[in-house]
Amino acid sequence: MKLGIISDIHGNIEALETVVEFLRGKGVTDFACCGDIVGYGPDPNRCIEAVREMNCICVAGNHDYATVGETSIDGFNRAAKQAVLWTRAQLTEPNRRFLENLPITAEDAGLFIVHSSPSAPEDWEYVLTVPDADDEMDHYPGGVCVVGHSHQPFAVERLPGKMPRQFRDDVFDIRPDGKYFINAGSVGQPRDGDPRACCLLFDDGNQVMTRYRVPYDILAVETRIRAAGLPEYLASRLELGR
Ligand code: ZN
């Protein structure tokens, strides 16, 4: 089975549709989403509906829960807060209920799925360094944890008796004796300097993980962000990938 792993869509339907079509073209039949379907972007309902229609296991992100009042927006910056309130006003009732009922963690194809960190999923901490990823490895069953949240692709492997190491390559083997902490990057708002949508493909037959970057129509989203009256910064940052 080929599993597409996506995260941090953030109401960006252009990026989501492009990534899903790309992954299906690679033979993907099932999907997992590490949260933040909404927030920042202009198409929250369409993104939720697309996720609901895909064969997709999805966990809650802080923006998903914030939008339905299940987590506080006190720590959000001004643009993020404004986008949460805007998104809340747009949601249809079935989509609101869908976000409310998202689980905080899930398991699929042997992977542990959570938005931020397995050690404290609802504290919304960022795991950005190899030592922090190493600590997190003691907090999930199985070998592989996939997360989102930072919008920065990141992968760490720990093999028995060895120091953990970060993968720089886009393709790597998942070894049965290894522990892996992998950030899927962001579909709808990458922040690693590469504006292309980011996604992963996990082939559970040969246990290979592959990261892809997929170009999509950024200008179309920017136009829709401005038309919705969302903060200008949320539009201009997309083409910078920051
Ligand atoms: Zn996010």
C-alpha cells in the first residue's frame, strides 16, 4: 500500500488538490493528515470536504481546534488570530463538527500520527532539533512518528546503539529496528524557504519514505486571500515559503 502523508493544509485548496493529484499519480490510495486543515487560507470548507472525501486518517492541529474553540488562541500572533476568527465564521455546521471530532493522535500503516509532539500533543510544542526528536522517540509505540506543526520538513533516525541522525535526503529506508521522527512539512504554507507544497509518500511494501515538493498555483491563492480580506502577510508569505 502506498500512503500519502500530508500536513498543514491551512485552507489552501489549490495546494491540496495539486498534491493529492500528484500523489495519486504515484499510486497512492490512502492518506494520512497530521492536522491544521484550516487557518490562514481562504478555503477552509473546501479543504475539510476534500479531506473528508479522501480515504484519509486525520488528527487535529492547533488551528483546527482553535477554530472550534477547543484550544485557546492566546498564543497565536495577530494574523493567525484574525484568520481563526474569520475561519470560524465561514465553517458550515457539518465541517465544524468534523473539526471538533478530530482525534489528537492516530495510528495508520504502522505509523503514529500527531500534529505537534507525541509526549504532549495538546501543548503544541515544536520539535525542531535532533536531541528533541530523540526525546520524543520514547513516547510512541512502533518505529515511526509523523508530525506537522512547524511547516518545516525534518527527519531523524535512531538505530540501536547509535547516535540519532538527521536525514538530509528526500528518500530513506525505514528499518525495522529503527526509530523515526518525521515532520511532513506543509502542503499549504511551507516555511523552509521553498514555496512548493510539501508531502510524503510511504510505501509500506518496501518500507521506503519519500519526500516530494510540488509546484502549484500560488498566485491564485494569494488573490483569494486578498479577496477574503485576510491579512496581506498571509498572501505574500506564500511565494517566499516563509
Ligand atoms: Zn500549521
